[in-house]
Amino acid sequence: MSTAQQPPLQKSVIYIRNLANCPPSYLNDPSRKDFFEIVWLKNELPLHALKNPDLQVKGDWIYLIPPYRVHQLNKAGKNGVLISFKQEMLEDEDKEFLLDLFKVFNVQGEFSCLHLAVEEAAALASVYELLEQEYQTATNSYLIVKALLKVFLLKLMQVKEQQSTSHDINQKRVYAFFMLLEDHYQEVRNIEFYAEKLGISAKRLNQILKENLDKTGMQLIHDRVILEAKRNIIHSERTIKEIAYHLNFSDRPYFSRFFKKQTGQTPEEFQKEVKKHIESKFNTLV
């Protein structure tokens, strides 16, 4: 796992790099879709537009990007570090920990962002230094790297919890819904299935989702399908027709109508727009 022995990203379960030296081979690798990404900017301006001008200041910013997300945060060349890891590193952890992990990474959106106070940054830095040191060692221990990653994530959860007071049973249901959605969205697209799995009525699940996310269950299911469609258009070699069948649409015209209804664009129009974006903004992470 050390830098000198770094296997291809597809065969890796964790990847740690300084952002200033993060190679294009990583930035452009389609296998990135399988990784949770932690981007820690140090003494930098935030990457995304913030409504509060008081936050447009240099500082420590952590971006938590869940797998399969189509985002446009240009992180290359910034001062800071990148930690990417696959969920399989934590699969033997208890369900509550995984639910909290999904919560801190904001799995229903493109990313979550934390603005660290000085003491929070110092606490995280002490754990990160141990993690990076073990990772870079030629004879590193997978178990130690895994344990230190969990400690780092627990610290992040602690920071997130201190910054947010909303932590109730309905929010747990929201994240449990998204965990189910990740496993079943390609085959099952009716809200009744997910409600039954959660042990509540479809009406109640829709009410919870609407209160927390201002969207119904069907809207969120459609969002996830569109997200996967966009990821395939950007990162895969599949044709639009092949993507339609991959996502269990009966034919390409049906998929195109669905895509346009949800996004306002045909799949072909989105494909052309992305191509222009990539050509005009070299090394931007899309």
C-alpha cells in the first residue's frame, strides 16, 4: 500500500496522497467511483460556492464525497491531502457505525463539507499523521491502517455531531433508506418495497423523506438512477443504448424520455456538455 508499491486503483482498497502531487492517473481513473473520498484542504479557500460571505476565508475545509457521485470540485494542486477508501474496508463494522458513516458523507447529496476549527484540525491531524506514516511504510500492516482509518472517521463523526444537533430516529431511517437504495435501485423502483424493509408504511416513509430532504421517495429513487446514468455517460465506454439496458430500461427511447424529464436534457445533450467541460477545464474532477 505504500506509494512506491501502489497497486492499480482498481485493486486498491485505500489510497492516500498529498493533493499537490495527486497524479492525473488517479483523477481520471473510472475506478474512483467505488471510493469514499476525504479531501482535506489546509489553509485554502472553500471549493464550492457558499451563501455566507463570512465563510469565504482561508482555513481547513474537509470535503466528504460518497461513492458514485458526479461532482465538479477542482481539487488538483491544492494544499492538503486526499484519503480514498472502499466500503469493504469497513464491512465487518457494526450497522450503527456504517449508518453514521453514511450520515457524515451525506450520501443523499454530492458531498458534505466541514469547516474545521483550529482545535478540531489539530485533533484530526494527530490521527492522520499516524495513518499516513503506517500507509507509507513498505511493511505496513493492513489491520493497523484499517484501525487508524476508523479512528480518523470516528473523529470526523465527532466533529460533524458537534456541528449538527439533528440526530433522531427519523434521520436514521433516512440513511437506512439510502443504504437500501444503493443495493436495490436498479431492480426495484417503488417506494413500498423500501418502506416494508424499514418496517413502516410508504406514506410514513414519504413523510419522513419530505421533512428531511424535501423530496419524495420516488424523486430520490429517480435521482439515484439519473446519478448512475450520468456516471456511466461520463466514465464508462457504454453506448447510450447499453446504459439504458444496464439500468433495466426496456429500450433506449424510454430511457431518453426518462432522462430528459428528470434533467431537462437528452442523454446525448448531457454527453456533449460534459465533453466540452472536460476539454475546457483540464484536470477538473467531474
